[in-house]
Amino acid sequence: MNLSAEKRVRQNKKRRLRNRMVKSEVHTAIKGFEKAVEMKDQALAKEKLVESISLLDRAVSKGVYHRNTVSRKKSRLSKSYNALSKVA
């Protein structure tokens, strides 16, 4: 393997680990939001929604997710929160 290929392998490994870490953080935040919605805790849901959206936006800026993917996820989270607001 030539030097540029070896460097590419190293870069890919580093990026893959970073992407996995960021995605894991996002998934955890979204799970927390969904749990708050399930418990019908509007205050906690609002807090978790803001946290989730912030993490999603950060993931887009790092290139982990495509902007349309994040837009769709944020839309679904907001829709879920708004449904909770109407019920309460």
C-alpha cells in the first residue's frame, strides 16, 4: 500500500470513530426526548427537544448527517412535541 492510501485509511478510521460518537450522542438525546413525550412531561420534553435539535445542528456542521436528514428529524421531533402540547 502506498503512503497516500495508508494516510487515507488512518483518516477514515478517525472520522468513522468521530461520526459514531456524534451519532450515538444524538440517538441518546432523541431517546430522552421520546421518553419524556411518552411520560407526557411537557417541561422535560421541551428541554430534551432543544438539546436534540442543538446536537443535530452540530452534527450537520461537522458533516456527520446531511442537512435534509436533520431537517426531517427535527420536523418529526417538533411534530411529536406539538402533539404533546395539544393534549396537555
